[in-house]
Amino acid sequence: MGLPAFFLVFFMAKQTIKVVREEMLQVANNVALEKNIEKDEVFNAMEQALEKAARVKYGFERDIRVKIDRNTGDINLSSYLKVVETIDIEEEKNQILLKDAIKINPNIKIDEFIIEKLPPFDFGRVAAQNAKGIIIQKIREADKSRQYSEFKDRIGEIVIGIVKRSEFGNFIIDLGKGEGIIKREELIPREAFKNGDRIRSYIYDVREDSKGYQIFLSRTHPQFLAKLFSQEVPEIFEGVIEVKSVARDPGSRAKVSVFTNDTTIDPVGACVGMRGSRVQAVVNELQGEKIDIVMWSENQATFLANALAPAEVTKIFLYEEKKKVEVVIPNEQLSLAIGRKGQNVKLASTLTNLEIDILTEEEEIERRQEEFKVKTVMFSKILDVEDIIAQLLVTEGYVAVDSIANETPANLEKIEGFDKDLSEEIVTRAKNYLSNKDAENIKIINEKNVDDDLKKLKGIDNKMLALLAINHIITLDDFAGLSTFDLLDKEEGIFKELELEETIVNDMIMKAREKWFTEEK
């Protein structure tokens, strides 16, 4: 950035500190207007430049200060001497003894200053060039600071700029009052631009560091698509329709969920527009990216079914605590639900923030049959009953011995073929089994000398303690050193036999680690 012509006049044609006042004010006004920065910033830059030039004349070690009157343009050049009791050799040029200072100003005190006005002087060519360089630097810094302050408040907006140049696949974009960068990975695949092209992009970050500031732009960000819809659909811009979530495979396909509280408006139809005009405008901007617009719903199952369109969903098993869902679809629609290279299910998962497992109806039937068989064998062995009785228990929804031990005989009597004696016997056997297992667990816990602090850990029980002891985890510190993976991995996890929620296990680990944090403090 070079200085304008009138700045050169200031330093070269007027190489004296006695500058015409009107010209001094004109310089400040014109630069402030051209760079859109505060006039005071320009004056500060001038003052620092003049101070450096004055130190070249009077000595670099001198405390010389320059003040330019903002109204008249008058320049005051002064030398400051600090009043001290004892002179510091390294600062002797800027200090004066109290006894000497009193001769100049009888009321002066320690740490105050004797101010001596200095006469004007002629700039040399080198001093003028150095001063000009300082002003250029300071104005550039002020300009960048202004731009940072302006753009940091515009994160989340769409801007239009001109491609200025390309650097290693990244594009530098002229935004008028600043420059932004679109990194290669923030460009839609197969997208090509050349210098001078107009480009629309999304401000997703503005950072400031030692080198200045940078405006980061994107055309692949999910919110870029949301903002484009806001520009094309008045109902979204006005807040009548809300874009709830966006999932994108940039340049290929995207899913958008929308919602409105106004029952008279079809949010999906409004976003599509007459003959698809609104959605097509967004598609054209995104290089032909196909966009599915789906209805958002508070009911997660309904929302998921909408998100997996065009595939049809027949059953949904939702595990809210795990943020996981199993979806059953017709056999012939498996490829449609998964999509090319898993695209459809991946976008639906991102859109709903759920982990999705897809099963065909045939697979679901086979899995249920296998689960039924496993639970039947388990009940038959543990309760020592015939297969038909075990099958009836599983059919009624009992999946664990605990659920039977906690049941009342009266409820079991309601099962077809069960009488009072059989019901009471089954409940008794279930309780005896759990009692015996607990005794075995306690024996293991005692034999392994499990630490009392671990036994007192909130949420832990004898079954968990026994499994930990078998794996040589016997102190609270041992447990605190474990990860969730160590405990819940389906193949090697210590608690793999137990149906425990990940959040519960995480809480137990963090509780065990509280002692570490206390000791650190």
C-alpha cells in the first residue's frame, strides 16, 4: 500500500516540521476517508513518525514526544525529563535531579516531568523516508484492525467477492473492504474459478494472530446452503419457516430439514417453490448439488423416516440414550436406503444426529429368531424349566433373570399355561439364582482384596466388582485409569456381558478420577 500523492508532498516538498496547518489537516482527513479509519489513528501515525525523525536529530535515547493539535494542525515537539533523586546511568539522558528540577519549577515532585519544548528542524531525505514508512505501517495496522472488527461480527453471513489470485489451490477473494481466503477443501469438487470471477461464499471464521487477520470463506459449509435458502425463500428470511438442520456431500447431494409453526404453510413446498424455482436457484449456485427437503418433527422416529426418503421405513427401534436407531426396511429397498456409497444413510444420520443401523425385514426376522433362541436356552438352563416354559417367558417380553426375580407370581399366572405353583416356583428359582451369583461375586471380591474406595464408587455393584477383580482391577486408581472402550468394547470390554449405558460408565470413571484432580490442586 503506497501513500497518496499529498502524503508525498508532506514529506518531500515540505521537509521541515513547519508544515502548513491546512495541509496537515487535509492529509489526515483524506487518508482517514480513503482508508475508512478514524482520523485520530492517522494523527497517531504521524506523531510516531515525527517522534522517530526527531530522535534521529536529537538522539535515540531521548524521551521525545510529538503532539499534533487535531483542530489546528499545530505540531508541538517536546523533550521529557523525569524528576528523580538519583540518576540512573542507563537513563541519564531522560532524567533530572530533584534539586536541579526545583530551579526550573519550584513545585515539581519526584516522578513528575520537566517538559522542554524543542525547536523545529529540517528533515533529511532518509529521515523523511523512514517517517513515511512508519506512517504506512501504522495506517496499515489500523486498517487491518478496522477490517477485523468489521468482519468478526459478520461470521455466518454470505458475501460476494472477486477472485483476486490463486495460491496452491486456495483462492484469495477481494471483498471490497478486506480479503478472504477459500481453502481448496472449502471449494465444491470440480469447481473452477479464474481471476476476476465473482464468487459467493460463507464466512465461517475470522481469526487474528501475529501476522494480522484472516477471513475464512467456504462453499461447502452446511450453513452456506441454509443461508442460500434464506436468500431465496422469503418465509425463511422472515422467520416463518425455520431450517432445523443441514447435511451435505458438497457438489453431490444434500438434505435439509425445515419446520414451521404456521399450519397454513407447507414448509417443504415453500422451499421448493413454483415449479421448483426456489430450490433450483440454490442447486445452480451449488454446481448441480441435488437437494432433498424433508419435514422436521419433534418425534424422532417420524423425522428419521422423513430423512431416509425416498426409502420406505417399516419399523424403527430407537435407543435415545445411545443416540442410536435401528431401521427396518423392505428387502427390495436396501440399496435405496443406503444410497450410492452409503450416501443416503450417511446424510440422514448427520441430519438427525443419530447413529443409524439399517436392517432388511428378512435380517430383522432372523435376528429376532436368534435372540429368541438364545434367551430361551438361557431361561431353560438357569431356571431349570422345559423349553416350552422358557419360550413363553421370552414371548411375554422377559429378557433377563432379574426381570423375573422382581416380578410377582400373580403377574406370571396371567401367562397361558401358568398356574400359581409354577409361577411361585419360577420366581423363587430366579431369586435363588441371583442370590447364588451374588455370593459367588462377593467371594471373588474378597479373595482379590478389592479396595473399599472402589466398592463405595457410586453406581458400581458386586457383579461389576467381580468382573473388575477377575481382570486385576482392585483399586479406585486402577478403575480411574480405564477408558470407556476398556469397559464396554463388544469383544474385549470388561463389562461386555452387561447392558450398560455409555454415559453411566463415563460418569463412574470421572467420579473415580476426582481424587486425582483434588490431589493436583
